[in-house]
Amino acid sequence: MTDSEEKMFDLVNDLSALCDDGIPIFPGRMIVSTRELYRIVNSFPNAISNEINDARIILKKKDEIIQEAKLRAERIIQDAENERYKLLNESSLNKAMEEHAEKFRQTVFEECQQIKMSAFNEAQELRLSAKNDSIKMKEESQEYAQRLLNNLEQVLNRLYQEVMNGQQRLQEMKSNDSIQQQMSEAQK
């Protein structure tokens, strides 16, 4: 118990003793020592002022504690806001990076599909071109072979004709020789 509290209790006890020592006049009224009553009443401000000062100190400390708690709470809230902002930014950054990576993956996939289709189309064109070239080469080789055969046929026909002419001459020569021999034998 503080000194102020003790003084207050003492003054209240003194008042109570004063009332006990007072002389009742009629109900609700009594005679007490005025000097003693003034002493007690005049002592209250000193006792109360100590209590009030203590209360003011406590209130001031309470206000300081509340102010400090408010400042601490504001710092905690600000730190939490900063952390939330940081996390949101990191989350936003991660999300943006994931979206960018997904778009990049999709772009690469689409480009691969395009390259694949382009390669497939080019292969188809090359196959078709090779087939057409093959057909053309086959036709050209057949035409060349046909020309060679036609030339060979012409050469063979000339040779055949020459052979036939040669045989006919030989036949004619044989016939002429035979006729001359017969004529020579007949002249003999």
C-alpha cells in the first residue's frame, strides 16, 4: 500500500472517529469539533493530490504505453504491409515469370509445330519432285532408248539392205560367172 493510500485511509478513519465522538442533536444532525473537522478536510487535498499525482503518473505512463503500443502496432502493420507488398510483388513476379515461361513454351511449341509442318511439306514436295523427276527421267530414258533403237533399226536396215545388195551382187556375180563359164564352155 502506498503512502497516499495510507493517508487517505487514516483520514477516513479520523472522519469516522469524529462522527463517533460527535453529539447527536436530532436525526441526521450532530455536533462535531470544527477544528478537528477542518484539519481532516484540509488534509484531504494533500492526500488526494498525492493520489492524483500518482494517478496522473499512471495515466501518463498508460498514455505513453498506449502510444508506444500504437507506434509498435503501426510498425508491425507497416512491416506486414511491406512484407505483403513484397510477397505480392514476388508472387506477381513469379506469376508473370510463369506466364512468360508458358507463353514462351507455347511459342516454342507452335514454332516446332510449324517447323515440323514445314519439314513435312518440304519432304512431301521433295518426294513429289523426286517422283516427278523419276518419271521424267524414265520417260526421257525410254525416249532415248527408243531413239537409239530407231537409229539402230535404221542402221540395221541399211546394213540389211547392204547385205541384201551384197548378196544380190554376189548372186549376180555368181550368175554372171556361171553364164560366162557356160559361155566359155560353149565356146570351147
